[in-house]
Amino acid sequence: MRAYYGDISVSLPRCFRGPITIRTGDERVAFSPALEERMSLLSDVPGFRVYFVGERPRRGTWGGTTSGDEDEKGGSPELLDELSVGGRFSSVRINWDGEKELPEMRPSGWQVFYGGATRFFTSGRVC
């Protein structure tokens, strides 16, 4: 999912198991409390976060294809769900399906000013 401006709101099925990658210029990211109980933060770099929802794969690897590919240990990697979310001036809200939707997160005054200044100063060539 990608949105340049605006909110991104996702409701995941309760059977979701796998990585969630969030790329955003804003720090407006929220998860429902029930979802947070089932997830772990794997990477937290400014503008790029990776979480894992559910139990970690037993073999420590995941991905691959359904064609019967084998990993270096002689077994097939576990296939998991995956969610990738991105946006520049966006807030991200993620919860389980059936839960009450999380409230909207408005940008602070500084974020509004900075977003507007970025568009003004980087909008292209001035003749």
C-alpha cells in the first residue's frame, strides 16, 4: 500500500503471520493494543521500520516460492504473509479485523510547516 499524502488504515485478518514493513517520512504510526501484543520490532531506522507479527518461523527463515524450493538445510522455507506500507506525508494505523478502528492522527504544526516547506523548496526548477 502506498499513499503520498493522507492516512493509511489497514485491518489485518487475525491469521496474519509475517513481516510488516513501514516506510514513511512521518513518525505517525499506531497499532491496536491487541496487535502490539503479537508483534516484535525487527528494525527501527528513521523512515523505515520492520515488525514481525506472530510466532517466528521454526527454521529462522521465510520466503521462497511454492515450487518446492529448498533452503541450505534441506527443507522448504516457511511461506508467510507480508504487508508493505509506504508514504511520505502519511499516518499509518494498523489493527486486527473486527476491532474498533484507531483514531486519526493529525500532523503537528511543525510537521505541517515542514511538509509545506519541503514541497516549496524541492518542487522543481525555478526559471
